[in-house]
Amino acid sequence: MNESHSEKPFWNPYLAGMALGLVLLSSFLIMGRGLGASGAANRIGVAVVDAIAPAHVSANPVMASLKEDGMHPLDDWLVFEVLGVFLGGAVAALTAGRMKLGVLKGPRISSEFRLAFALTGGILMGIAARLARGCTSGQALSGGALLSFGSWVFMFSVFTGGYALARLMKREWL
Amino acid sequence: MIFPFDSLSAHHREFGLIVAVIIGFAFGFVLERAGFGRAPKLAAQFYLYDMTVFKVMFGAIVTASLGIVLFSQLGLVDLRTLSNWATSETFLWPMIAGGFLLGIGFIIAGYCPGTSAVAAASGNLDGLFAFIGVIIGSFIYSEAFPLFSKFHEASNLGHVYLYDLLHLPAPAVAAAVALMAILCFRGADKIEEYFSERLKRSGNTEFEENILPERHSRPARQSTFATFGGLALIACLTLLLNVRPDASHPSVLTLAQAELGKRVLKEPWRLRIIDLREREACFAARIPGSECIPLAELSTLALGEDMSGRDLVLVAGIDLHEIPAAAANYPGRVFILEKGFEGWKSFALSAPKHPGPSSSPDEIESYRLRAALYSSLTGAKQAPPPPPPAAGGGSPKKKSGGCSG
């Protein structure tokens, strides 16, 4: 862990929270939209399927609705926003000395298991985000800031779900 | 209302997409610097020894909500219009179930969808796998949609906001959330300390290397609390001083008798007409479809909660010079009927004078309307209007619909 000394420490969480809030506020003011992530993942999936089997996308009304009027599924505000998230995350990690290929996990689990868990958890979140009309970014954060009732219910539910399973998943993290 | 810049979504769409990348860049940058690109740090939230997730998220919500509420109080943005556009409607049970499932996915994957993107971008393969998982999960949902479709649409409450449920103005709710956050943050600091001490005593020393240090700073904490407190106070003060020059109703809108007459006949479902005269007078004769609510009782209607999107038309005896306070927070447009009910009497409840054959098309049009109103309201038939003037040289053609033009 010698190289970790060259890493910059993380921002103070309160200041980071305010900074994130200002980003969200500018998004509301300039574009009239909140931040999001899972919606873009959905569109990327549809675009991939569309490239392999376009007939399959057209046959599924939920997926077909993303390419109405001949629009490409990726031609959407949210996809460009998430492209920015990747760029911003990469630049931030590079400039803080944290850009490193690897697998992050607790000490008592193998990398293979960790990756399998990451994929499984991701799949569950993909399903959940569709059902809830958004994830922690689009629903909890953006809707929560606009004081939407459903977003607050969703947020409490996310924490409840996480805490409910935390004990069982302890080996993955501690 | 100045913000948001509508043109970025319509005319200058390409530029809007560039803005999307810039905003996303800032989003990803802040998330990474907050430590959200590392699963062990995020998962620590659920073992209570590092509450960064809670602090950053709640802090961001408070900052953005106080900000947007203050902009709205200054009349620069219409809070409800923006919110209806930027948020989804509330689907109560799907959101409870979806939230619970997302929480489960979060502790298994160690990321939420947005942070998995940041993790992948900073070289963490687990983040990449989680993001690919989100893509696969969304695809599964689309494939299996027929199974879920009924539950997907269940318990739709429409657009509901905390300030609707609490019957409080939005700035008061945002201020209350900010104060709650300050209290919760103090608690979170204590919880963090307690649980990390406990982990150390149990012999686990590796966890600290995994969550990496963050910049602990008392001044940062105190200045954040002071900022939240200060903005919350300002939000409340704007309510007391009533700084908002009726942001959504910049001036008194008057509705002409002819306009009301037309709309009563053609689209009564888009109007909510309230007759403010004394009950007896109103019951004796009123505009069709109107409610009889004397001015003093107007506040009992809770007009601020009418989400029907109809235009509100206030009818007084003669003229009403300003919108009563009880109607000022009506979410839609508020009109005052020109010359009040007296004006209506002479416009719609008295027989129109038959225009001569030499009258202009406008006069004939007005006669048609008044005749239609008069006959439908009183039951008395009126003579048909004169036929259009014979097609002479250069006679003005009657305005026709867009099709033939």
C-alpha cells in the first residue's frame, strides 16, 4: 500500500455534498432535468440488442418505444450525461492518483466471487430501477431534491433494503 | 419564469447534449472525489462505520432543494412546472418494492448504478461488472415486462410533493428538511465514531485501508451547517416578507365576457368558475357550472391543491380589482371576470339585438355567440343571424379554418 500515499484524500463529505447539490441545481436550472444513470444503462442495452437483432427490439413495445420516430436509442440527453460521468470520473481518479486497474473488495473474498456479486447486484438494480422509474441518482437524489413524495419513499426503501441484507453480505466487505 | 432554458431541449438540441456531457462530467468528478468510485467505502454505509454516502446524498438534496426553492421565490423558476417535468409521478408500491430491491442490489454489488459508472471509469473492474449488470437487468425487465406490467402501473398517485401532503409552502418544507439534515449529520458523526471504534476493538484493522482517508475538517462541517441554516432561514423569511411577487401570476388577468361565453359553451371542463357573491344571489342566477362560494369562505376550498389544471375564473358582483389571497396560490391561471356578474347579465342573459343585414362579420359572430348563450340559458329562441353578404366584388371573405387557407 505504499503507492496509496501519493493518493489525494477524499473531499470532506459535507463539502462534497454541497458540490454535488450545486451540480444538481445547475442541471435543474439550465436543462430543467435532474441527474440520472440507470436510464442510460437501459438505452445502452437496447442499442446493443438493436445492433444484433433489430427485429427483436421492434417486436418488444417497451424497447421499441426508445426508437420511435426513427431516433437512435442512444440519441438522448441522459446517455450523453452518463458519457460525461465516465469522463469526469476518469479525470478525477487520474488527477487524484487513484486510476488503477483492479478489483475492490473486502479481505475475505476472492476476486472471482467479488465480480460475480457485482454482476448479480447490478442485474437486481437494473430491474429495480426500471420498476421504480429511476435509481439513486434519478429518483432518490433528483426527485428527493424536488421534494417528490415517491422519491422520498423510494430513498427510505433503498436504505431499508441495504440494511436488511447487510448482515448476510458481511463476508464480502469486512 | 426564466429558467430552465427551454431552447436547449428544442431548437438547440445539439448544444443541449454538449451541456449534458459537461453536467455529467461535473457529476462524475464530484462522485469520484467524494469516494463514491470505491465499493468498500459505499458498502461501509450499511455497516455504519463510514456514513459518507448518507452525508453526501443528503447534503446534495438539501443544497439543491434550498437552491431551487429560493430561485422559485425570486420568481426565476416555477417550482411545480419544473418538478412535474423533471420528476416521475409517484407509483407508491412499485417505488417501495423497487427501492427495496435496489437496496439489496446495492449491498451485493457495492455500487448503485451511477457510482458503478464512476468506479468503472477509474479502473475498478467490479464497477464495470456492476454497470454491465444494470444493463442486463434493464434488458430482463423489458423482456419480462408483460409479467410486471400490471404492478408497474399500480398505485399511481400522480405528481405528489411533500409540501402537498404536509399542506405547507415549499420553502418551509425545504427549510425543515435542511434542519433535519443538520441534526442527522450530528448523529451520523457519532454513529461513525462508535462503529469504527468497535471494529478496531474487534481486531479488524484492514477496513480503514479499504475506505481510504477523507479530509476531516471542523471548519468545513461548521460552515456547511451554517450555510444550510442560513439558507433555510432566508427561505422562511421570503415567506414572511412575501417577496414573491406572485411569481406564477405576474398580473391580474381579466377575462372578457365574450371569451368566457365561448369557453362555457365549448370547453366547460377546462374552467373552474367560482361565484363570490352572497349565496342567495348566486343560487338565484349564476354562470353555468359555477360554484357558489362567498368571498369570505374562499379559503376553505384549499385552491392551492387543485391539480386539475383548469383555469380558475372568479366572478364577483361587479368588478374585482385583485386576486384574493385565498386564490393566489392556485396552481393554474387565475382570471377575474370583467364587470363580474352584472356584465354577464347584460351580455348573456339579455336578448341580443338582431344585427341588420349590413352588419360586419364580427358583429354577426358576436350575435351568434350571444344568441346561442341566451337561448341555451333562458330557453328563448332567437332569430337566425342574417345570411352572409352576397359575394360581391372584393367583399371580405369570412375567416375560415386553417384547412382551406
